[in-house]
Amino acid sequence: EIGEKTLGPNHPDLATRLNNLAGLLENQGKYDEAKLLYERAIEIDKKIYGPNHAGVATNLSNLAGLLKKQGKYDEAKPLLLYERAIEILEDLRALEIDEKVHGPNHPHVATMLSNLAGLLKDQGKYDEAKPLCFTNVLLKLIRKFTVQIMQVLPPISATLLGC
């Protein structure tokens, strides 16, 4: 109540505080109270950031964890799938930015592709994940940066071997 009076009903810090308090209540076994606070934090974050934000995903994950703890798997599953969808959207946005800033063959882009492949694999979308997987990306980078790699390997090897 104090936080709401001080910050207002739709402040991001209030959502964070509600989420933290929900976690404490959950640890005390006060599941019904915790659930209400998690839901309120989700509502606030959705109003502020929209439904596809990482903060919303975190809150959804916390609520899903509570529901799983209570054995309410059917209620938890859609929340976890929604959370995973948000993560994929975030990774796609980050990938798009990295490709624009660094170009398609940069190591940052390779990392993002690898992360996205992992998310798709977790969802059982193996055919979509396969072309993005780390090995394929790594091979592309090695082909692209062979000269640079060959230039840095001798000094690195010498340092590691103590030469």
C-alpha cells in the first residue's frame, strides 16, 4: 500500500516490489496471496511495457513456478509457452539489431543465432533450429575469418604454452 501511494498504481518499481513480495509470500506457503501479487505485477508491466517485454516474461515465469509448485501444471504450461514466445521475440529483435550494426557474419550475430536455435530446440522445432545451430554458425564464421583466426592463433598458443 505504501509503495502504491508513493509511486502510483502503474509504476514499474511497484511491479518489481509486488513481484518480490509475491516471492516472499510464496516461500512462506501463502500461495493464494502470492498469486494475486504476481498477477498484479504482470498487469502493471503489460500496461507500461506491452505484452512482449522481458519483464513480463520474468513475472510470468514466477507465476508459472508457483502454479507448478501447487501441481497446477495445466495452468502453468500456457504461461511458460507465452514466456518462451517473448524470449524468442526479444532474441529476434536483438538479432535484427546486431545484423544491422555488425553485419550478418559478426560473432555477436552468431551468438544471437545460437541463442535463437536453443529456444527453438527447446520447443521441439528441430528443423527450424538446425540451420541456426552453433556448429553451422561457427563454420560460417571460421570460413569468413580464417585469415584473422590464423593470425591470432600463434600468439595465443605461445602465451598458453608459455613460450
